[in-house]
Amino acid sequence: MKIYLFFLFLLLCTGCNTLTPGQGGSEKMKFEFSYTDSSSDMSLVITEDGLATLTIGDNRADPDFDAVGLFRARLSPQHLSDLVSSMQAGDFRNVQSPDSALPGEAVRQLRLKMEGGDEIMKWAAFNTPTPPEFAAVEERALTIVRLMRQYPVCTIAVKATGLPREIERDIPVEFDVVFINPGSETVKVEDPDKWSGEVANLQIVGLRSDIPLEDLADYHQKFEELTKESIVDIQAEKPDGPLIPIPSKGSLTFRVRTPLDWPPGHYDVQLSLYVSLFDKDDAELLDCQLLSRPYPVKIVGDSKPEDDPGDEDEEDEGEDVTGPEA
């Protein structure tokens, strides 16, 4: 246990504010390492002084990232040296990146830019095999990403509290939507009065959990938008103009009320949030898209003819559309 704790301390030191960038003078090798993953709008940037900055804007591809936003920590010199050496190794330099990616395909990129202009950049696409040499360096970067999640600065997470496990169809249900700031600094979000009508800022998303995966269709996933009209109460600090502050380790709670016109059955229910995140000085940091963890919910009530569009298609196929004989 002592060995593990020592290693963890050596790997990541959180005393970012007590060190200055470039400490060590001109003898230090100057570089910038970056790792990006477009599937989660993630960017990890590390400079030669060991300062690592991680931004995650989207957790939908990996809801285990319960909080998104800005994270920051400082790495040990040994860890920096190992990372740079792995990028400069001949095996990695010889990696062949794909010729192209499919339109809209998520890609991951590793890049090392050295003082003097030398640059090593390789990328991989999700629909093509990943070279093992790329995967090895990528795993080093992901190890840092996983550790840095312990050091949130300006971040946000979302959860539901008081959501009933059983809900009657078409009958309004009340529960709390909670925005949480696990970071070390205050963040701000837009007041619901300022939510755009062009995007669904807050939704309830339900996916049938009582239907085999191979039988799931698009209509088995349901959406219910929560607008400002759905909010019956707000528990928060006093709004700062059009923005509502969420203090470090604090939360912002919306009491919402809405009916769910969903077919009876069992669902995994999640909150889907699209929100712009601002720092304490009202500077916009990034746009965030995130999902909460799933909550098991049973919808009870009567079925409706339109619940299963597949039945309507089958009926259409059986109809005689040739018309009466002349």
C-alpha cells in the first residue's frame, strides 16, 4: 500500500499553484504533447513544465466520465520523460496513419511538438484497426486521463433525485434535476430563461430494457424535453445576470414536473444535458453534452395504437391497394 501511494504521489502532484511554468531554466527540453479524441470532445495537453490540462466536453460515448469540463494537474519529470521517449521511439515514428477517415468518423490523435520545429503526429480512426504501437502510447495518455479525473477545476455533472421507479403514463411526475460542480472553482450556467429554442438543453431519455438487444428499434427509445415551463422551482445561489453560479463542490437544483407519454414497459432512463459552461469571470469555457447514469423506471398504464409503428407497417403490407375492378 505504501509503495502504491508513493507511486501515485510521484505520478501526479496537485500543487499546480505552487510551481511556475518552465521551472528549471533553459536546460529543460521544451515540448508540447497533446492527445485528442473527437468521440468525447476530449483534449489532453502537457507542456515541458509538467502542467497537464484536460478538457472533456462530451461523455455520451463513455458515461463513466460522470463529470465533464476542465481538469488540471502536474506530472512528475520521470513520467514526462517516459511519455516523450515513447513518442520519439522508432516503432511509433514508423506507425502509418490511415489515408483518410469516413465522414463524421471519430478519430484520435497523438502529437508531440518539439522546440526547433520537430513534430511527430499520428492518428487512428475508430473504424480501422489500431496499430499496436499507437495503442501502447495511447494507453499511456489514457492512464493520465483517468488519473486526472481526480483533479477537476471547472466541471459539471448531472443527476436525478426523487425519480419514482414506477410512473403512470400521462400523469405528471415531479423530481429533481441536479447540476453538480465537483471542481475546485465556481462555474456558471445559463438561466433557463436564456435556454435556446434551437437545441434541447435538457431531456429525459428512456430506452426499453425489457426488449432483447437484437429486437430493439428506434421507436423503443423515447425522449421528453424539459423546458423552462417544466421547471416549478429552482434552488440556487442568486443569479448573476443571465448566469447562475454553482460554487465549488456545490449544486444547482431544478424541481421539474412533466408527464411521460411512453408505452408501458421497463426503461433505463437518463438525463441528457446540453449546456455552455462559464468560469467565475463569465468567460465561456466550452459547450458540454453529457448523460447521467441510467435509472430503472417502469411505465404503467394503457397501451395506445401508435405505440408500435411496426404493427402499422405490417397492416399496410397486407392491404389491397389495387382498387376496385373496372
